[in-house]
Amino acid sequence: MSTLVPIPLPQLIHRANGQVIASPAQFPLGTTAVECTRADRKGRAQKVSFPVIVRDTSAPVLALPADISLTTASPAGVAVTFTATASDLVSGAVDTVCVPPSGSQFRIGTTTVVCSARDARGNRSTGSFRVVLTLRSADSTPPVVTVPRGVTVEATSAAGAPATFAASALDAVDGARPTTCAPASGSLFPLGDTVVVCSASDSAGNLGTASFTVHVVDNTAPVVTAPVAPAPVEASGPDGAVVGFGAATATDAVSSGLTVVCTPVAGSTFPVGTTTVGCTATDAAGNNGSATFPVVVRDTTAPTFFPVADVVVEATGPAGAPATVSIPLASDLVTANVPVLCSTPGSFASLPLGFPVGPTEIDCTATDAAGNTATTAFHVVVLDTTPPKGAAHGDLTAEATSPAGAAVTYAAPAASDLVDGTLLPACVPVSGSTFVVGDTTVTCTATDAHGNAAAGSFRVTVADTTPPSVATRADVSAEATGPAGAAVTYAAPAATDLVDGAISAVCVPASGLTFALGDTTATCTATDAHGNSACSRISASLGAL
């Protein structure tokens, strides 16, 4: 036997028994000389030596049996065998000597067996145990062992469960006796049925037994943990919405790796409202565990109106016009045929309703089954684009009263409008104006309150039919200057016209011509610009020489 021994020396070359060694080194039992060599600065070898001593002072360790209790019917006793061993750190297994030795005849009563062991170095250990030998009487009746009818326990793991129970034994001679059960009370019993055998022996060596069954059952359902309920999901259509959620888990005291089935499954289409999802797991014993959680699908999206155009109609009277109006349509992701209510009473689809001139707003509200509302508005516009109607007016004729013409008064033609009723047209030139000689067109325009206008016209004719006025001229007397008569000069009479003013008269025969003897009438005619003429006569008388 050797051992490792550390050598705390400076950096040297170590030799033991001529072999170079290092620290720590393995040394055998006994004394070993160690020689160390090192070189100084000049290269000279220096040596030092010392002994290493390895000793064995540890005693062997005994392995002895527990006390032995036996019964015998022989008063002389009985031979008893046993096993006693010893081991040593250095010598290994060593011989053990017991007194009395195994196989000896032991007497009735208690005998102490003393055992000893010595290793190669003389280290010694001693120990003892007792052999109790009891004389058995003529009792041949075993004790009566009482056990439970059966024990049933719930499994606590896949390995089963511990079970505790009580068993007793009663002997007719010895009274109550200790009972031994296999498996013992408190042992771990596997799933299923295990037969427990309990036995007890009396002082006469009679052995009594009884048995019962421990039933380890699994009646505990798995514990299912539902996933966290998902946040409410908005419906995407009439059927609701597709909703996903996490996986449910299950634990069981006995079964592992359980599969959890949830209904409806994740990714299903859930209807609007709250749906309870049930998750179930079944263990190997058929026990079902379950858990639930809610899935909420809500509808908070308002309906959508289809585009609606304004209704435009023409006024048919002062009150406006009737209009046939249709209820606008609305659609919703969830609700079909969304009802729409509008602010104007009546059935838009079938009854014409009266609307005043101008725009009338109609407000409509659509409400889905979840109470979400949307509003829209459109207008019924009653237009007045129809111009008024004017009565015909006859042409007028007036006589000129001056060079400027004549002042003419007239009554404006009547005009009426579908919306505004009777209108007073505006005429140009206005009544009472002075109209020039000739034809003048009078234009009369009727305009309603919405700017619609209608125009009509008539003609005013200012005529000049009045002839000029020719002044009266005194007769002229002259003396003949020859047989032919005489040249007579005279001034033409003055002439004026209402329109043309002063105009010239033309006389025939003209002034300065030769007039014959006797009376000659000269006719003087004045003609205005419009062909009206008037005349005056002058008598010229020539006497004889």
C-alpha cells in the first residue's frame, strides 16, 4: 500500500530509490529515502536527503449481523450460523474471529457473540451482537392476523400513491403479536391492485398470515387551463368574424402529454355576440377535465349609405311642385336589409309629396341590428326656370303733333307667372314718351322673382297726315305793258307745317311770268316732307293801256 505525499521543497531534482520523482509522489508503507539535487550559480551540484515515512494506524471496519432471535423446541439449544466480515484501508478484507463462532450450539437464553479483526499492521477492531434463543412450547396454533377488507386510494402520480393501513395479530397463548406486512404500510403502491400479505408469529414459532388488496385508482379529472380570452373582435360579415386564440393546456396527476380539444376550434368563424368555447382533456383512465372561456364578436361598424342624388323638379305653381322621392339604400357588414328612416313623412316610394320652391333637405338615418347608426341627407330642389307669359298687345297709331313726333300713352300688356302670379312688365320706351314720326317698336319684359324673363313687343306708328297751312295772299292788279299782257311779280304766300315747320309754296304761274290781259289765277301749293299738301289762290288782273 502506498500513498501520495506532497514535498514542499524548492525547484530541485528529486530521487527516491534511484528514480526521479515529483511532488506530490506515491510512497509505499514504511520509510523511503528521498534525495534532492540542485545546481548552484557556478554549476556545482548540491544534494540534500530526508526520509518519507508512511504508516498504517487505522483499524479494520467490522460488518456484523443484527441481534438474532430464534425459537426451538429442544432444551439443549440449537446451532446458529451467521456471517461476520471486516475490511481494512490497507490490507483490504481481513479475517474475522467470533466467539462463539458461527455454527456453534447456542443455549436457551441470550448469548453475546464477540467478533474481532486485526490487519497486517496489528490494528484491531472488536464488536458484538446477541443471539436470543427461546424454548418453544407445545403451542401449534398460529396467531390470528386481522387486516382491512381492502384499501382504495387515489393515485397521486404516474407511479401510484402511498397507502397506509393497520394490521393486527392476536395469539391464544401470547396475546397481541407484532405484525409484518409486505408491502408495508406507507409504501408507494402502483396503479391497479396490489395484494398485501401480513404475517405474525407466536413464541412457539407458529406463523399466521392474512392478505388484502390495495386498490390504487385514478378518478381525478385533469386540470384544464383555458387560454386567455382574446380581445373582442369586430365582425367582418353577416356570419361574424374569424377568431384565433392560444392553446389550452392540461395537467394530470397520473397521465402526461394530454391533448386538449377546444370547440369551436381556433380560427373558426364566430357569430356576433358572446360564444363560450369549451376545452376538454381526457386522461388514460377516462376522466374528463374541462374549462371554458368567452369569445366576443361585436358589431360597432355603422351602416354605409349608397350615394344618393338630389331630386330636381320644376315648379308647377306658387306652392312649388310635387316630387316622387325614393328612400336611399344602406348596406351593413352584418345586418341585411338595414331599415332607413327619413325626416319627411309619407311613403317616398308611392306618394308624390309637395315641396316648396327652393331646396328642401331630407335627413335619413340607417340603424343596424346592433344599434349602430349612419346618417345622410339629400335635397329635393324645386326650380323655377319657366318664364312668365305675357298677353299680346296691338300696334298703336298716333298723329304727329310736332317735329319731335307725338307723346303716346298706352297700357302695358298683362303678364302672369306659374309661381309669382300676375306680373307688371317693364316697357321701353315707357308709356307717355314722345315717339318720333314713323314706326317705333315698344319691348315689354316681364321678370319673375327667380329672374326668369319673357319679352313681347308691339309697334307705335306716329304718322304725319296733316297738310301744311298756307297763308291767304291778296289779289294782284297790274297794267298791261303790251298786247301780250305784262310780267307780274308777286310774293308766294307763307306756309307752315306741324312737323316740317316753315316750308315754301310753289305758285303756278310763277311770279315774274307774263300774264295775259284780264284775270289770271295763280295757284300756290305747299307740300310737307310726308307729301301732305295745301294750296292758296292769287288772282292777278291786267288792265288795257
